[in-house]
Amino acid sequence: MGGRRSVAPPVFEQARARWALLAVVVVAVLALVVVPLAAMVRTVTVDAGGRVGAVLTAPGFGSAIGTSLIVAAAVTALAVPVGAAFAVALRGSHVPTRTALRVAVLLPVLVPDFVLGFSWLAAFGRSGFVDDLIGWSWPGVQSLAGVTVVLAVNAAPVAYLLTVSGLSARAESDLEWAARAAGARPWTVLRTITMPLLAPSLAMAATVVFVLALGAFAIPEILGSATGVHTVTTRIYADLASSSDPASFVAAVTLALVLVLIAAAVVGPADALLTPGLRTTRTSGGSLGAAPGGRVAGRLAATMMWCYLAVAVGIPLLALLATAVTRAVGVLPVPSNWTLANFTAVLTARNGEALGRSMVLALVAASVLAVLGGVVALLERDRAGRAAGTLVALTFVLPGSTLAVGLLIGYGRWIGGSLLIIGLAYLAKLWALAHRPVSGALDRLPPEETHASRVSGATSWVALRTVLLRPLAPALLAGWLVCFLTGLHEVTMSSLLYGPGNETLAVVVLNSEELGQVGLTAALSVLLTLLVLVLAAVLWWLVSRVRRSVGVPDVR
Amino acid sequence: MGTTRKVWVSILAVLLLAVAGCGSGTGGPGTAGGSGSAKSFTLYTCVSDTTINPVIKAFEKAHPGMQVKLYRAPTGDLNARIAGDIRSGGLRADAIWACDPLTMQDYVGQGLIGDWTPATDIPEEYRTDHYVGVALLYMVAVTHEGVAPPASWKDLTDARYDGSVAVPDPNIAASALGALGYFAADPSYGLDFYATLKKNGGTQLSTPTDVVNGVAQGTYKAGITIANSAYAAKQSGSPIAVTWPDPGSVAIYGPIALAKHSADNKAAKSFCSYVTSKQGQTVIADSGSYPTLAGVPGPTEPADAKIVSPDWMKLSHSKDKVLRQYQSIFGGR
């Protein structure tokens, strides 16, 4: 990766320790990714050679790929401008309620995706919440359009975050102020200065959103499947989870392989094109200055953003709550029809155990990944390590459905249906998420410090603990936080891998939704969403405390 | 400085707790397997949550120390899970409680279950050498409040219900498969019944509960669904009416069977015996499902309810053909 790293001395000067760690990483990549993928290729080419032709020409096959591509492209086209608009607008100190908006904009990605899909259905579907209130509904919510819009709402915060980090690294507020002082209108400044500087970040955001939308499962499953809209991921689920036909199994494996090829075909060129642009560092130091803008424009922007968030998450979550407290399907959500029966019905020992499994899986996966992510980031200081780092970064491209199918074929015989196989899937899928923040933080560390400590006689471990671990703590924790929250409500892989008595809470919610238990699903969704939001708030507070105590400024 | 250390210590504590929790029983390859110890067994079923949960609870209470590991899904998903098991080392269930005899007969044909049934007083019409019917599903018609209910099943093809009839998917729901089997075999209905429903704008939803919801919301005027789901919704206040149309409600019995490889699993056998006993049948009835044992009072059933059933054995030979024909009308998942 960057040239700056090559001047840094390795943390682990004993070759043995470094090689041992490298071996751990290589074995992990082999076990988590390479073996499953190889097993899939083998299934398609050797075990089912005769059937692949029929699978490839089956009508559902091509249409699922087409739908996935259309959805991913449309989601990218919608989510990136929305996310970028939020990022640019929220730079200005002239925007009222800016702090609240910066938290609220993240809600659509914090709320579990299947809850978001179900909430939109409850809010805008036929006989939904809004229909009950004002007699308006959007039947299209259960169609290709609905899948696209809700996925875009879900992905917009990701585009927002990537644009924000692009802004903090590259946008030059001095230049913008200078242009404004010289008489340029705000629109001209945005067009001629801010946007060109942001272009690489936007392109990166587009790539990431495209890949996420391509691998998305829960929202297309909830909003599309009932009306015959099938993406590659929902087709894989239907083939594996609802069909006992051997041809369906081959179809699922083939589709899972095609999915990873599409993702790689998009990310490969994008990465090669974008990486040099993203590496350029900012010329002016200092903290990120506020972008110029007027008071009226600020108010207008804030109003628009709140309106968007109200429609995108506010009304849907309200509808979810209304559904959860309403006693029956088909009656109005008015106080005389309110009940807590749905909540008491879902507070069972079995659901409690499912929650426990979700928590344990998320905790263990996030903690193992914090270590693995840290190890890879440390190793990246030499060539072999950098190769390992690139390999880990590439796992981001692997859609969850593909990983799950691969693990099932590779290890299903021994650990199929156990929590272990779900845990392995989490490790494989989330590794890149854990690695990225640590790698980035390590990039920003002055290499002289570790060198100095080693020269003055500190052992590797002491150097690691005293010089590296402290400043890296916020990044490690942030990676841990992202993995934990993602693992807590992961459903794409869990729904394919769980076994008897091993449901995670997310699987329980998805199954309940598929059985048509509207009130119970809503109650479970409300509880799960509250849990995620409360944990996110607590952990976020924890991360900023650590950040402050080690002297890293809050990235705002 | 001090706070950082505290924060780290608390994080470490949480992690240790998590790892300890993980070690104490939830994960590991050992828990995935089928036969397991005699004290616990794995049950695959499509029976609704509202029934299976109280039954397991009552069983575990009556048999201290015994534990049921449950996999519950609609029949279509259950078949897929079993196919996946067979691909990766063999059936992981010790007992299967299906929702219709056709699906169970398939498992017998695959050599997965059978050869043992518990001693029971359940009538012979619900028993074979390989499985015993322990609960009944009744297919009924459900209409939105204010919509005239159908007197016969054929009425659902009337112009008054045009474009507004919902049916459950027989690829997913065993009850729908049973109903399809009955109508297909009845010469005055046949698959034409479904073709006309479709031609009039009928809609296929996935589960019987989806049908009840759609009718309750007013999205559909009428639908075909199962009695326990319809009565449960009506009881909680959904604006629907339940009717048992002529020539009768289609009765589908859900059988339980022991997996062949679990012939010596005590817990699985105890469970099969329990659900076929008067005690177990009473729990089933109290949970809102219809028991098969005579003398155990079941949930709502009209006094003059007419009930029909297909010839299951005959149907088991034509099932795949009928399903294919149906799929050419309504499509499949």
C-alpha cells in the first residue's frame, strides 16, 4: 500500500514472531475464504458438472442476476447523492440542529436492515400506518422500486460516512472561503472547488454502496420475494432454504459464485483507478474548518434533512411501534386497540436464548476480529504482510450469501447447523471492517516512536503495548464496535447456516416475518432495534472516552 | 489515565464473560448432531409456534431432564433443511412432526423415518406403520367483515370475489398442499378450480397466516386458510368471518414419526408417546390446534361442520404431478 509504510521499521524485529503471526493470518484466510470458495468451485465443476448447463439457462437465473445489477446500480445512484449532500450540508456551522442531525443521519444503518424493510411495509404498504391515517399508500413498496428505495435509505449513511472522511482528509475550507471572499456564489464554490476535491471519495462511496447493495439480502427478501422480485441473494436463499430439489442446490452454489465474480469485476477496476487519488493527502494542516454558507440556506438544508429522515426512518419506526401495540391485523392503531400482548408473547425463554446466542456470537466475533485486524495492520509494515492486508481487504467484496454457501459446503459435514459455523461466517465477512480502522490509524502514527523504543531496549511486547496499543485503542475499539453491532443483527448468513436450537435473534425475527406473524414480528423488531440503539449509544460513549483519554481528537 | 485503565478492565471483563458464556454450552459441533444423548433430541416440525412451544414446555415439565432441540419452519423449508442434512452427512432430526401425511410419506419413501410408532388410542384412520397423526388442520374460507361468505368452495370463483381471493402456497404450506390434493382428486373441482381462481385475479400468498392478514386488512375479500389461524385472528379482533364451505372443510392430519437412526433415542420416543397420549393431546387442544384423539375437546368447530379428506395413499403417488400442474397455474417459489 502507501509508500509511507516502507520506511517504518517492523514492530516485530524477531523474524520468528512475525512469521508466526503471518502464518496465523494466512491460515485464517485459507480456512475462512479460500477453502469455502474452492469447495464451491468444486461442487459446480466436478460434483454437478452435468447440471450446471441447465442451471445457467434456467429462466430464473438470468433474471435474478439482471435484477441484482439493476437494483445495485439504482441504489448507488440514489444513495451516494443523498449521503454526499448530507456530508456537505453538515459541514456548515450555519446549519441549525447540526449535532442532532449528525447522529440522526446514521439511524438508517443502525436500525437492522430487515427491521427497516418491515417498517417501510408497515408504514407505506397497503392498509399500512399511513393508509390508516390519511388514506394514502404506496403499493410499490413491495416491488423492485420499493426494494431499491429502502436499500438506498439503508446505504445512504455509508455514503455519508465515506464522504465525511473524504471531506476531512481533502476538502480545503481555506480555498472555499477564498473563493467566497472573491465573490463566488455558494453553488459555484460547491461545483468548482468542493466537488472536484471530493470526486475520489464519491467514487469510492459509489463502489462500496454498489457492493453492499449487490450482497443485500434482508430487504429484497422482505419487500421483493412476495411479489416475485428475486435478486441473486434471495434466489440463493429460496434455493437453499425452501427447495429440496438437487438442481436448486447447484443453482444456489452457481449463483453465489456469479455474485462474487460481479462484485470483483466492479471493485477491481474501481480500486485500481481510485487508490492513487485517495492517497493524496491534504496540503493545509489543522482541523477541518467549517464550510461557508448562509443562515437561510442553513435553515432550508436542516428542514430538508429532517423531512427526509422523517420519511426514511421516522414514520417507518413509528409504524413499527404502532403495529407492535395494536391487538390485531386489520384494526386501526388507535389507543382503544392498544395492547402489550405482542410484547409479552415474544418475551419467551427461547427468544431470550436466541438473544443470548446473538450477543455471544457478536462479542466473540468482534473480539477475535479486533485481534486479527490488529495483527494484520501490524504485519502490513513489510511486503508479505502487505499482501496479507490486501487479501483481507478483498474479503469485503465477498457477499454474505457466497460465504455462507461456501462454508456450508466446506465444513457443513462437521459443523453444519452449529453456532461455530455462524461464527466463522462472521469472522470471514467482518474481517475487513475490523482491519480498516486499525490500518488507517497505524498509517497516521509516526514510525520513529516504535523504532526509538526498540532501540532503547524495549521488547516487542513492551513496544507494542506502550507505543502502539494506546494510540491505536480508539481504532481497535471502533472496529470492534462496528463488528459487534453488525454481528448482533446479521441475518444474511445466519439464516442460511443456523441449525436446530441455534437460531440467532435476527433469524427468529426473519422467520416470524416470513410466517406472517405481523404483531409478533413488530414487537420483536422494536425490542431488537432498541437494544441495538442503546448498545450503540453506550459503546459510542465508551469509544469517545478512550479517544479523549489517549488524546486523539473526536472525528466530527 | 485511571479512567482509561478502568475502561479497558471493564471491556476485558465483558469479553471474558462472553467467552465463558460461549464455552458453557451454546456452540460447538457436538450440539449440531442428530442422535445426541438419550436426554435430548432434535425435533423438526412445521407446527405453529403457538402450538409447539406449549407442547415442548409441557413435555419437558413432565419429563424432567429431557430437552427438545427445535427446528421449526414451514414444510417447504423443512424439506430443504432435510435435503441439506442428507447432502452433508445425514438427517440431523431424531423425530419429525409434519403437517400433512404426503410430506411424511415422502420421508418414509426416502428411508428416513418409520418402523416404530408409540402405543396410542388415536383412531386408525390417522395411523400407519410408520407414523401417527397427532393434530388436524382444517382448511376453511375466510372473508372480510361485510363480505358475503361462500356457501361452497366453488363460490370463491364467483364474480363477487373477482380479483380478490388469496390462496396459500402449497410449495410452502402443507395445509395448502393437502387442500390442493383434495380439490385435484375431486372431479367436480379438479385443477380447473385453481385455474379459474387465477383467471379471476386470485393471488397466491405464502402461508395461511398471510392469507388471514390480507383478508383482515381488506386487501382481499376472501381467502383459503387454516381454521386455527383464522379463529386466532378473529379472537384478537381482526374484522373477518370464518366459514366451513360445502362439501366440507378439508381435514389434513399432521403426523409424528421417529427417525430410523434414532431407534434407541429414549427422549425422542418419549416425546412421540407424549404427544399421542391424552395428556399431550390436551395440551395440543388447549394451544388452539385440533387434536386427533377422540374425547379430547378441541377449539372452535361449528356444530354442523362438514369435513372431507382426500385418499392420502392414492394422493401420495400423484403429488409431484399435481404440484407441477398447480405451479403452471400459480407459479412457485
